[in-house]
Amino acid sequence: MQPSCQKSLPHAEGWVNYLAADTRDCHDCIPHQHVVLARRCSWKHYGVGGSNFIVYLQQTTVQAFQDAGAPVASMQDVLGLGVYLTTAVKCGKTGYGIQAATIVECSRLLERELALFPHVQAYLLMGDVAMRAVNLITKRAGQARVIPAGSTYKIRGQDYFFRGQRAFPSYLQVGPSFFIEKSKRKMIAEDIAAALRLAG
């Protein structure tokens, strides 16, 4: 089965190349947490799912960091913590779910992207797709999976490592359920807080 994002991959490939060129000589790119994070570099955000989705993502992400006790009021404040936000899938969804082939293909781009940030201190893997993508990266390297199979609420809170640094499996911090499922929102805040503490 062809990955659903096949037509979008050249654009995503260009993004990774742009990011590589943009950070090559940037001595202020010191990512600290979340699925890596860069600080004060002139990287562009690539939109997925339209402007409404981006606005919603920003609102819920800022709220999640506020829930974790971080002194933030905007996405710029989140980035100022040394957080680099990225996505495991580099294209818009074409249906309800994401095809396995799409995650496999996009994990190759994610692998190259994460390699641009050698000083990461923690990885926040927000949602099942992020966990699967990271497991695919380690599988290609001939290593054991980072995150074991199982429900997120059962596996979170334990010590997992990706590229020598702590990896935190958690829930996706965006979507209608964020403001409804209070138990998940509480767990997201706990995981973000733990990653921030680790990164100092």
C-alpha cells in the first residue's frame, strides 16, 4: 500500500533540507525537550490541516505547558523554554486514520530531522503515532524498540531511552478530547513537567 502522504513527501523532504541548512551554523540551536526543540533559529513552521488546526494546536499546546506549571502564554514562550516542536507525520491526513506505510515513510524524514539536534535532553512522544515512528527509527538501526506495546496510561512514568536520552510516552495534546478528558490532560501535564525538570 502506498503511503497516503506520498504526494506531500517532496515538500517535507525540502523542509528537512531547509532545517539542516538553517541550523548548520546556528550556535544557539540547543534543543532541550519534546520531540526535540530548537531555540531562536529562523526555522519556518509548515502547516498541516489548515489554519484552524494550527490555531487549535497552538492553544492546546500552550495550555498543556501551563498545566505543567511552565510560565508560558504563547507558542513563542514555549519555544523560549528550549522546546522544538515537530510532527511524526509530515503531511495532512487524508482519512480518519493514518496508514502504517505513511508512518514508516515519514519516520525516515523524522529520523533525519532529529539527527540535526545532537544536544537533546528529553523526548516527549505525544501520541501513538510518535511512539510508533520512534520505534521504527530504532528498528532500522537494529536496536530494540524504545516504547513497549501497551496502553499509554500503563507504560508512561517508566524510564525509556532514545538515542541515550529519556523518552516520555504520553497522549496527544491536541484534539477535541483535550478539554474533555481531564485524566488524560492531567497525565499530559505530568509528562511535560517531568521532561522540563529533566532538561533543567
